[in-house]
Amino acid sequence: MIKKICCIGAGYVGTPTMAVIALKSPNLEITVVDSNKSRIDAWNSSNSYDFPVKEPGLDDIIKEVRNKNLFFSSDVEKHIDESEMIFLAVNTPTKKEGEGKGFAADLTNIDECAKQIARVSSSNKIIVEKSTLPVRTAERLKEIIKKHKKNDVTFEIISNPEFLAEGTAIRDLFKSDRVLIGCDQTEAGLAAMESLVKIYKNWIPKERIIKTNIWSSELSKLASNAMLAQRISSINSLSALTEKTEAKINELSLAIGKDHRIGDKFLNVSPGFGGSCFKKDILNLVYICRQYGLEEVAEYWHQVVKINDYQRKRIFNIVNSTLVELKNKKISILGWSFKKDTNDTRESSSIPISSDLIINGASLKIYDPLAEKKQIIQDLTTYLESKDLSLKEIKSLLSQVKIQSTLSECLTNTNAIIVLTEWDEFKQVDWQNNKLNTSQINLPYIFDTRNILDIELLKSLGYEVFQIGNGDNTIK
Ligand code: NAD
Ligand code: UGA
């Protein structure tokens, strides 16, 4: 019976998953470790405002279990050695250099964990792959461990990918559609899997726990993300056609989604999917397919990412052509996080769209309820650096950007308002009052890339509005 768990990686996955396991399994002692000491210090802060991940419901759970059966530590080796089960929840970004650059997953962090575990373990361990990994990573980990282990300790690797979505992580963990566990079909593998099943059974009904071989489990995670992202690219691609044909994308989503074989989820039009995973996981899938010589399959999935880039570019082009000349135009960006209810801005569509606007001369006012000012500036800087701009040019472009601390500051004295994240706060704007407050002769154009505003109300107040995929737009 497992008593002590160590989770390597105190990020968006490691902390919420361990917090929920700790809450549901009071007899387990769980320590979340990370090589980033300031991240661990932040999780140990007495003020939840300092927590590095903002996720509805997470603060309350941490307050309840922290220092009872959930601990945060930067002493990685000690907790690896003391635990019976070790979760790997480290980041697996896209490779920036070397073989597979721009497509393959960078497994440096995972490899480092395997080496460290092999080196410091003085007792048998079950290693759980929680990070999203290419199919057959367990094979690679076994090789690394074999090379670095020092004594007779045994290691059993199982796969347990995480399916939570940010913004709803706690809800997703409490009521998972499924928990997937894959293992080697050996006596030791099956026993390791059962010890994890036992933990999940504390709150997940047993029919929702899916047991597979280890390769199916690893690949199911990449395939799930690819299929979710594919739905978004499908609806976003159709939004270009509905705009041309006077159809409405929301009506299309409704009509299509009513077919229970298709279902109504993940059919919301958007400025393109963001987040740290969809793009990297699909590119990884593309790479794996190519490695196995499956060029047509690779190209099929690559299109999902290409349509996402197309949608972002399309939005920039619509704003650009509406305003005729971007130079000296003031534009308000509503939303920086990649979706509502999270402070995570990784791969947010706000980043490329805003960058293209400033490169073309616009001045921006940006407001997001959770994303921090320094993060927004960092995101823009990193993106502009990737465009090979000099430091001087980047500095000058950033001088065109102002981060606002309230929404109302963002809504007045502007030529255009672009809604890029679907925050509830943006749905509650009093546009009637805002119209009275604006000192401008011309009302700003409104570009609603999430289709969350009441277009009829806005039209009746005299605003010119563009909603993605809406054939009734007043801006054509
Ligand atoms: P993250 O960047 O938020 O957290 C990863 C943490 O791991 C960081 O704090 C980093 O310092 C730490 N780390 C990296 N290497 C380390 C090492 N060798 N030793 C100790 N600590 C180390 O990443 P995340 O968003 O939590 O994602 C983690 C994994 O989970 C990825 O593979 C991702 O694809 C997958 N995933 C993410 C989500 C999500 O919603 N973010 C959902 C499902 C799956
Ligand atoms: C996604 C998956 O939903 C999770 O199951 C998975 O565990 C996770 O990736 C991961 O592996 O990291 P996440 O990226 O947190 O979760 O959030 P989603 O709700 O999937 O949204 C991703 C992006 O797609 C956001 O930018 C969102 O605005 C966009 N989206 C979502 C749409 O454009 N339309 C939709 O209908 C739904």
C-alpha cells in the first residue's frame, strides 16, 4: 500500500492534481517538489495571492491540506528517495533546437528526472508519467534508468496522463470523465497500476477508470488534445465561410452540435486556440507520424495548427482593413490570458495579434483581469524577439503599449476595441453608459472575436460591430 508520494513539478498540473489527491486521500503524505525554488516558496506563502497558479477553488483546498498531508519542497532528492510513488509533472515544451526542432517534444526535463530518480533511489519506486509525452517514452525512461541506477532497486513505469483544463481544473479533477492508466502487461506492471487505481477509487467511480497498455495510454493523451483542437479549427475555418455567405457561425454550432454523434462541446468560435498544450502536442504528433513514415497522417494533423494561425492572421487583417491605417490608431485589447478564469497566457492568441498591431503602428491599451503586467510585457518581448527585431526596435514597439489596471480605462478614448478572451467581466459592460462617457465624436469599432457581446444592443447604440463568423456584421 502506497503511503508516500512525491510529485516532481509544481506547475499547472502538478499542484492541482496533488492537492485533490491529498484532499481525497488523507492517509497519503504527498510532497510536491520543484527545481524552481521561488515557485515552491510561492506555494508555501501564507497569502494565497502569491500562489503562482490561479485556479478557481484551488486556494481553499491548499489551505485545507497544506502542511497536513500536502507539502511543497525544493529538496527534490530527499523526497524522491523517501517516496514509494513518484509522479512526473514537469513541462515538455516543443524543442527549440536539434533533431525535430519546432515539432518534437523537448524531453530534457523528463530525462533529468529519470536520471535523478535512478541516482538517488535506495528503495523500489513506481514512476507515474503525468506529463504529456510522446508514445513510447516509457521505453526511453527505462533505458535511462538502467544506465544510471546504482543498486538493485526496481522501477515500474506507468502512464497516467492528465486531462484537466485550466480554469476548470478542480472541477475536472473532482469529476473526471475518465482516469486513464496504462502499464506493462506484466505482473509487476499490473500491480503498480492497481496501486494507483486504489488511490483514484477514493473518489472516482470505478467504471471511469480506464486501464490500457502503456503505449495506448501515452498516445491517447496526444490524440485527445489533437481531436479537441481539431474541432476548434473546424469551426474557426467555417467562420470564414459564414462571414461570406450571411450565415451565422453560432447558429451553425448550435445546429451541428445538436447531432448527438457530434455533440455540442468545443464548437465555440474564437481567435484561435491558445494554451501551452494544443499546439505543442499536435506538432509532436505530426513529428511522431513523420518518424514512422506516415506523411499523409502528419499533414492531416498539421492543418489543425495551420488553420489556427490562419484565424489569428484573419483577425489582424479584418482590424487592419477596417481601420484603413493602423499608424497612430489607438486600439484596446480586452483579454490576455488564453481563456477565461486563468492567469496563464502561454500561446494566447492575444500575443501574435497584438504584436502585429504594434508592428504596424497602432498604440495599444491592454486589460486582463488576471494576467500580470510583467507577464504581458514578457510575452510581447519574446514574440517580437522571434521576429528577429533588434532590442532597440522592440523597446520602441513596447512604448506603444499601455497595460491598464481597470476595464473602464480601456473602453474610452480609443479607435477600436478587440475582445480576445471571453472573461465574464466583458459581457457585463454597460455600453449605454460607456457611450455617454466617451469624449469621442466617433464611437470605437468593436471586434468581438469570442461572440460574447450583444450585437443587437451595440448596433442600436450606434456602434459598428464585427463578430467572427457572423454574416450580419455591421463591419463587412
Ligand atoms: P508548468 O511549466 O506549469 O510546470 C512544470 C514545472 O516543472 C515547473 O515549475 C518547472 O520548474 C518544473 N520542473 C521542470 N523540470 C524539472 C526538474 N528536472 N526537476 C524539478 N522540477 C522541474 O507545466 P504544466 O502546465 O504543469 O505542464 C506539465 C505537463 O503536463 C506538460 O507535459 C503538459 O503538457 C501536461 N499537461 C498540462 C496541462 C495544463 O493544463 N497546463 C493539462 C494536462 C497536461
Ligand atoms: C486542454 C484540454 O481541454 C485538456 O483536456 C487538456 O488536459 C489540456 O489542454 C492539456 O493537455 O494541457 P486547456 O488548454 O487548459 O485544456 O483549455 P481548453 O478549455 O481546452 O481551451 C484551449 C483553447 O481553446 C483556449 O484558448 C480556448 O479559448 C479555446 N477554445 C476552447 C475555443 O477556441 N473554442 C472552444 O469551443 C473551446
